[in-house]
Amino acid sequence: MKQKVAEVMRYRSELLTRIASQREQMTEIGSEWKVPLALADQGVEAVRYLRRNHPLLVAGAVVVLLVIRRRGMARLVGGVLGAWKGYRYITSLSAKLLSRG
């Protein structure tokens, strides 16, 4: 019986040692994830703030995301690029016309 108790106590000691080692590993892992998780928490808080105080802005963002998903990113970028070129053309044309007059 004493031998069985001694074996259980030895096994318990091994388990406690393993637990202490795993606890240290978890502490190291936790410290590595501290900054990324804090950033994620800030993002979640920003979304919650926007949902509470600016629901139309959130709705607009959702619509934009749906349009991007439907049309595809390439078409959206092409449209934005075309709009930018058009804007530059109109501003340069108006500058030329105003300088003549």
C-alpha cells in the first residue's frame, strides 16, 4: 500500500511540474498575443461606436462592400481610376479656358 501511495505521489509531482511548465508556456504565448488582441479589441470598439452613433455610415460601408463583391475589385478600381482621370482632364481644361478669358 505504501508503494502505491508513493507511486501516486510521484505521479502527482510529475503532473504538477508539467502544469507549471505549461503555465509558463501559456504566459509566453499570452504576452506574444497581447498587442494583436488589443488592436482587435480597439477595432471591435470602433465598430460598436460607429454602429451606435453613425448607423448611416455603417450602412453605406456595407453597401459599398456589397457593390465591390458583386462587381469585383478590378472593375471598381477601373471605375475609380477613370473618374480620377476625368477629374484631372476637366480641371486642366477649365484652367486652360480660364487662362484665355
